Amino acid sequence: MTVQHHHHLDRRSFFDHVGSGLYGAALAQLLGGDLIASESSHNRPVHNLLPQQPVHEPKAKAMIHLFMNGGPSQMDLFDPKPELTKRHGEPYFKKIAGEVEFIDSVGALKRSPYKFRQHGECGMSVSEVMPHLAQQVDDIALIRSMHTTTFAHEHALYKIHSGRMLSAYPSLGSWVTYGLGSENQNLPAYVVLDDPGGLPVNGVENWQAGFLPPVYQGTRFRSTGSPVLDLEPGTEKPEKVVKLQRDLLNRLDNFHRKQRPGQPVLDARIANYELAARMQLEANDTLDLSQESEETLEMYGINDPKTESYGRRCLIARRLVESGVRFVQLYIRSQIWDSHRNLASGLRSACEFTDKPVAALLKDLRQRGLIDSTLVVWGGEFGRLPIAQLAGSNSEKTSGRDHNKNAMVTWFAGAGIKGGTQYGTTDELGFAAEENKVSVQDWHATILHLLGLDHEKLLLERLGLEEKLTHVFEAHIIDGILS
């Protein structure tokens, strides 16, 4: 007679044993509304992605952040400086020596290699390398007077995304979804469309949740193929069987969670399983660009190798906000705007990669009636210096520009924005913000305001302190760009 030994069978072992009959055991029941079970007996706060009431009437329901990692050059794109042209070749290093990162390759004042023209009814000056965006300037509010606190990429990226120059703090998108939740429970509230060609500096830390519960961190979507790996089941099962599996797992998850209160990582993991189940029904459909007309694909540049990658992501961003996703963030490979050398060709190449898709996004949002409910924000982590950075030879053709924390350019468009606005100025050479200066915390406060949030009231208590995106810094809403 064979003696069978009955070992204790925990939750994980149970599914290991019956996995062949319960495909998708990692996926939870379709809950309809809840992502997280109600408060436990320990009365801890509930963190979920259900829609939350804004503190005031929002102008925007969703945001698309077009992040231009690397530091776009303000005086070569949106801030023409006749004085810089006039003084081209004049030594200037001694006047800004403390603001230069690479002092061993300093050159003289450098004029822009591009021509500028005024566009739109507002007469906004735009460089020749952005011909498509130039046609949309009456929809954007251009800020020429933004500045930051560091000229190092890593710390400047932390600053622009989280308000601090250190790692491990929540990103802007995480704060937004913490405050507002999401209109669509079948897709992530915060979606990141990073470049298939590579991650930006700081990698996935750019969209981390930091000390906020992990349920608020960004979710990476691929722009080609399945948006999320392993989303589809390996084998098909009858719908009733799948529902029974999910019902069972949901009960086990809730039981497991109640035995272990106060563990946000566990909550987030369970929430992700539940979201994955719902995404099977909607994610692939939302990202299926074959539903778009040939005219739309052409408008975004998806049929052109130069613009296909970024155009595809811009179109996906529109489809995501159209489906109720709260916050969508686009990155580009490495940092193509980091023009230390070959400014003339390098900056033109970065514009050829992004200009047509960005302009198409604005036009498409307007055509579909989404421009009044969607906020679009464009910009990088800092600007560039008015002097040349020499690379190898001293020829003007190979020189570029070093980092500049004192002046940078950004623009807003869409919900709540006064299109055609030109806000703030820099000095005569474009080195530093001068009139109506805008700090990173002002930028953050304005974004939150447009989404119906108050930067002073969006708080999380941690270690006896009330944490917020703008930290302890003074922050002001940029009223001059608001409609």
C-alpha cells in the first residue's frame, strides 16, 4: 500500500499544482470598479485608481507630456537673439565661468545656424527646423523664461520629474494619478511610451512612484506588437472557466491581503494582476493603429522612417487619452537634444524625428474635440549656453552648446491654455531668464492646477512630514498662460 504524505499547501503551491487547469492564475477577477479591497480592520487608507474628486473645477481631464530629454536649445528653436548674431565670435567665458560644465572645450559666443520666421496670428518666432509646429503656434503658450537648479542631466531629470534633485521621489505622473485616479479602470492610469531605441538617462526612475504607493507608478507600453509582454493567455479557455478562476483568485487575494495589512507593495502587485485581466479586453484594441485612416497615419508621419517611431507613439498617446487614461508620457531614445557637438546637423535631426508627429498630435486633438480636455506639455530638463562648445577642431560646423540651467524653453497647449501666448523673456544673449521667471515648481504647480489639483493640498504624510510635489519651495501658478 502506498502511503501519501499530505503537506501544507499554501496559495502559491496550490496554483503551482493546478496551473495547467487554471491558466492565467496571475490574473484577477474583473472587479468593475475596485482595484483594492476596502479598508481592513486596521483602518489603513485605501489606495486605488478609482476616479477622485478634484479640489476645483479642472480645465484638463488628461495630460500628455512630451519630454525632450537632453536639453533643447532655446536660442536655436524658439528664442531668436539678434544680439547673439551680432556678437558672434566674441569671447564671453569669463562672464559665465561658474555656469559652464565642460570648461576644457569652451568657445566664443555662437550665433544660431538657423533662420527664424514669425508664424500664426500671434506672430510667434519659430526656427526653420520646426516647420510643422510653426503651423500650430496659435494653439500653444510658449514660455521662454523657465529655469532650473542644476546643469547635470541626472539631477536635472530628477528635478523636472519629481521636484527634487535626488532619486526615490514620486514623479509628476504618480502625483497626478494619486490625486485624481483614472477615468478608465481597464487601462493603467499612468502610461509611459518610452523609445524602443533605448531608455532615457535615469531609466525607469523617471516614472517611479517613490514613497507613494506603488500602484501609482508609470506603466510602460510598447509601441509595436503587444503593448505589455505576456498579456495574452497561452491557451484559450471557455469564458465561464476563466471567470471561475478569477473569482477564486480574487477571494484568495483578498484573504491573503487581510492577513497582511499595511503592505502597499502587495496591494500594488494584486492590483496589477487585476488590471492585467481587464487589459486583455481593451489594451490591444486601444493600441491597434489599423483602425486609423491612411490620412491620419500620414499626418503623424508613420509612413516615413524618420518619423515612424515618434509618430506612432504620439498617435497612441491620443488614443490613450481618448480612452480615459489620465497621464501619458513620451520619451525619446537616449538624449537626442544634447547638442554638445554638431549643433547644426544634430538639432535638425532631432526636429526631423519629432516635429511632424508633435504638430499632428495637436491638430488631431483639435479635430477630435479633445483639445479642450487634454493638456499637452513639451520641454526638456534644461537649456543650452549661448557660447560654443568646441569638439575636436575649432570649426563652426562641429561645435555645439553646453548645458544651461539659467534659461530653458517649454510650451503648453490645450485645455485651459491661452493659445498664441508668448510668456517671459531672457537676456539679450539667451543666457538667463529675465522677465516673468518660471521655476520648475511653478511649472509643476500650474500643471496640477489645470488638472483640478492644488499643489499645497496634494499631500502624503510620511515620517511625520507632509510631502508634496513642490516640496517646501515657493510655487506660483503661471496665470499669464491661462485662458
